[in-house]
Amino acid sequence: MGYDVNAIFQIAGIGIIVAMLHTVLEQAGRKDIAQWVTLIGFIVVLFMVANWIHDLFEKIKTVFLFQ
């Protein structure tokens, strides 16, 4: 697949950035925006993982169907 550890570092990087933004916004009294930032970060990571799972299934399909 060729992802190595890059995928884990990308997800961890997004998590760290979202956590920092969430903390800063909560300290500034903007809890509603902090929750939106967390939700958007989660959705971005979810799309990344969905893309990697799609690639995995495509590889599995090519192995078992000999395409």
C-alpha cells in the first residue's frame, strides 16, 4: 500500500492542531465554535480514512479477481 507511518502522522497532526484550536477557543469563551472545529476535524479524518479503506478494497479486489 505504501502508506507506511505517514497516515498515522497525518491523523496525529490534525488531532493536535484541532485540540490546540479547541482549547484556545474554549479559553476565549467561544465554546460553540470550538465544538464546530472539533467536528470539522473529525469529518476530515473520517474522509481520509474512508479513502484509505477504499484503496485497500480496490487492492483486495485486484488480488482476488486477477484484474
